Amino acid sequence: MSELWQHTKLIRSKNAGPFQLTFDIMFRSRDDLERVVKAGVISAAKMSALYDVPVEKVKFFVVEEVNAIKVTIPRPVFSGDENDRDMYGGQFHSPLVRLSVPD
């Protein structure tokens, strides 16, 4: 068993405007991307469960040309709200980093 970070060049999150977060997961190779996608490690359903958002609100794209996955979800609270813990959205990716990837 390995972890997602071991198959990627970059895992990041950031604001996509004040009401949405976007995640970029860039893989080291096409094999790494295909392995993670085939195993269901990252999917719209997985993001829905991890971030407690309805699956129909998850925008999920596999971009094979650049060995990447792009995901956009609604922010739990809008950027700058008094209850916002990450104004720029740069720390929301942390639950993804250590996801298990089957051998």
C-alpha cells in the first residue's frame, strides 16, 4: 500500500472565487494517474464523502493529456466569512495527501 502523495508531483487546493474550492492533483506519470483512477482513490463520490458535499455539486475531471485530476467543490463557508479557517483555500487539500493507494 502506498499513499497518494507518492504518485504525484503536486497536490494543491485554492479558491476558485469566494464560493468554490478547486483541487489540482498532478501525477508523476500516466501509469500513476491510471492506477489511482482505476482504484477509485479519487472520484466525485470520494470527494463528496471527504468534504461532506453532495456528489452532484462535485465537478470532477480527469485530464489525461497532462496526467492530472481537477476537482471543484463548494466552499463550506465563503472566503472571508468570520467562520472561514482558510481564506485562500490553500490547506483544504490535506485530507488527500495520505489517501491509501492499493498495490
